[in-house]
Amino acid sequence: MIHLPELDAFTAPFGECGLEPLCVTFRLRPTARIVSYDPIHLDGLLARAVVECATKGRLLPDREEGYWIPLPLKMLWQEPLTGYPLWAASVLYPVGPHVGDVYVRHKRNSEGWMHDKPRLVTRNGPWMERRLPTPTCVCDVYETRCIGNRDAVRMLLETFTHIGKLRLGRMNDVEVTAADFCDREIYLDGASLLKPMPAAANLLPLWPDSPSLVGWTPPFWKPSLFRPGWRAGTVNEPVDWFAAVPQA
């Protein structure tokens, strides 16, 4: 794990923060939509805000090894060999009326004056035209659960104007209020997972379907940090494999 002085200096006060269960509410503009193949992770948003604030917008170079990015959240588990943390924060989930949709992005070939090619091949190669359907969710309000410091979480989240991909999820405001959650209710809602869970953490009361590689710690998109586990939304119930086999 990579430690940077600027990250350690900016996050040093987090170690002395008081922690409590919190409910974070994101209110979006009426025409906004969340564009993403995966749910948005609260700890991912906070990690991005920490990096931007600590580096003054320069961000960090991509390395095979991850960075140590402390957050004003409770740590549910820490990977023994690497030290990567599992933070007490759920994914964002829609509240109230919502509907699924598809947002289609179009990649068109450039006009002739924008390049020096006599003829563009648009069926394949770098100039190929594409239509990229992306799942979206249309909803005005999203919530997430965490155990953290109210003031620090609010301060970091107020640096965002949009959430989700393509800057289509324009925010109206964000509200951080006290709640009454225990540790298990941060990552489990009934039998459904509210955040990705690595199998090695051994925090689930039951064994769901066979694990697959998942991102479970910020940044969630980084393949070198993937571990066997379960995605958010997985139903945490035992599987009767004998009953699942078709009877002759």
C-alpha cells in the first residue's frame, strides 16, 4: 500500500473524530439521472473528495498498488496482509418513485476538416462508429447509510456538484442526519447486501451464492484490488443445491 504525505496530513484529524450512525440524503435536480453500470459507493465518493482536496485537484497517478486513503468512517474490517479497509458505508439506493431507463451514447466519425485522412473506415478500428447503451435510474432522492463523523462527511460531500457518470446526475443538495443503525444494518438490509462484501471478511451470517471477483474498497474500479466476494444487491440466503438440480 502506498502512503503519501499530503494524504496523511489532510486526513490526520479524522483519527480523532467522533463516529455515529448517519443517513446521507442526496437530492437531485428534476431532470437529473444516475448513469452507471454499478451502484454509487458512498466511501468511493468520500475517497475521491479526500484525494481532490489533499492534492488540490491534481489527483493521483494510477499504480498497480492502491493508496492509503483514510476516511471519516468506521472501519468494519482490514485485509490482514495488505491493510486495505472495508468502510462502514453502503451504496446509494433510490428512495420514493423511480424508474429504470437506458441512456444511449453515440460515437460518430469526425467531419473531414477535423482530420487528414482521405477516407475513414467506420466499420472497425479506431474510427468505428458505436452506440453504447448504458443503464440509468431516474429518481429525485437517493439515500445511503454509514457510521462516521457528521461534519467531516458533510464537508467532503459538499464538494460535489454531480454524482454518477457523464455528469448527468446534477445535485440539488446533500443532507447528513443522525440515524440508528448497527454495523450489520450498514451492509445488510434484510437479506440483501447494501455494499460489496469480500468473502475473507467473514461478516455475513449466511453463505450466499459462490463468490466472484468484486471491487470492495476505494477505488472500486481498480482490478488489482478485486477480491472474491459478493456484489451489492446479492441476496444473503443459503442455496439448496439439491433442490436446484432438475429432477429426472
